[in-house]
Amino acid sequence: MTAATNLLTLKAYLAWENTAEKHYELMSGNLSEMPPESPQNAEIAIKLLLIFAQFISPRLLRCKDTEIVVSGSRATVRLPDLMVLTENLANDLYSNQRSTINIDMLPPALVVEVVSPGKINRDRDYRYKRSEYAARGIAEYWIVDPQENKLTVLLLDHGLYQENVYQNDDLIKSQLFPQLQLTVSKVFSYAD
């Protein structure tokens, strides 16, 4: 992590070559190492990827491999667990050398974050990313919370997210993907 006196600019971060086998996010100019996911969180992200792949082209799906620049008072770059891109965004992204959705590119259609244990992670997914993704214009943001066995679907409405919380055998309703037939219990069931 960088010291507060050595804040990175977005330009410096995007020029940085990460030679370590670690993932980082840039949060308000500070480089923050992202610890490896728990096996359960990794399984949930992969399960959702496979479910979406049944009706979305793999070209439009990203799982822990594409970062997104979000607006804020200081440079912030997030690395979501899962994203569904639009066709236009995929075309723009393929013209880049780095798998980064820059601020001048269209936003992804959907971002999914699987909440890791701990207050810092909860605050990041429920508070900070919520406002950053809304400001970035992401139409649908899912917060998948294994600790509370709930899934929150946030739908962008006039710049703010409207929240729908699903639990147990609730059928998840997505405005972008009405063909989705998925319950919360299916998301959290392991070894399926």
C-alpha cells in the first residue's frame, strides 16, 4: 500500500506494470492489495458467470480480470468479481492493450460484487462502490452477501440506485436479464 503522501494519479496507476501475482485496486489514489477470495466467494462468482454464459456471449462476460475506472475526488479503479459488458463496450475494450474500462468508455451493463468477510469489505461493497457505480452510470449492480445469505439488486433510476433485496427461495429479478430464472438459495448452494 502506498503512503498517503505518495498518492498515485490515474495516469501513473495505468502506466504501472504489476509484475506480482497479486490483484490491486486503486482507492482514492492509494494502491490497495486485494487478498485472495475465499473458496466460497470464488465459487459464487464462477457459478454466476456460468449461469450468465447460458444466454450471454462469453465475449461480454468478465470475471475478476477487468478493472473499471470510477469517478471520485481522487483516482479510483475497481476490480469487480463479475461484469456483463455491452457490445459497444466490448468493442472499445478490445482496442485497448490493458483490460481496463476507462472513464471515457461506456459503463458495463451489470457489475456483481461478492462481499468478503469484514467491516471494511462490507463498507466498500455496500457504501463506496454503490455510490461510485451509480456515478459511473452502471444500470444494475448486484451485491451478493454470503454472510447474510442475501442478494441485493440495485437498479439505476435518475442517478440513484433503487434497492431490491432477495433471500432464500426468492426469484431474483433483473431488469436487464428478464430471462434469468435464479433463486438466492441456488446462488448460495455449494457443490451444485
